[in-house]
Amino acid sequence: MAGLMNELVSGVVESVLKEILKKAGGTTTTKRQKRQTRSATTGRFKKAASSRAAKPAKKQVSRRRTAASRSKTR
């Protein structure tokens, strides 16, 4: 009787573990591939042209209020 209970419990535990492990495989979203351009002369794939260095951000300048806007009551 004890052997039967042990077998039943171990079978349930194994099936639960199998179910958990089956779901554990993280499904990630598919990434889009960029289309490669071919060279007109050789027909081989070109290397991606390196993008230019980004320009630094412009310094923020405080805007002077005009005489008309200063005369308005807030």
C-alpha cells in the first residue's frame, strides 16, 4: 500500500515538474531583420555605412518677453 502511494505521489510530482519546465522556456518576440544592400559591381553584401556622430545639444537660451507681452496682465 505504501509503495502504491509513493508511486502515485512521485508520478504526480514528475508530471508537475515536466509541465513547469516545459513552460519555462522564455518566448521572446521576433526581431525584425534589416534588409542588406548588395553592391552594384560585385553583387556582394555591402557593410552598413557608419552613421555620423550626433551633434551636441544646443544651449537653451531664455527668450526675452516682448513689450506687448509684458504690458499684458497675467
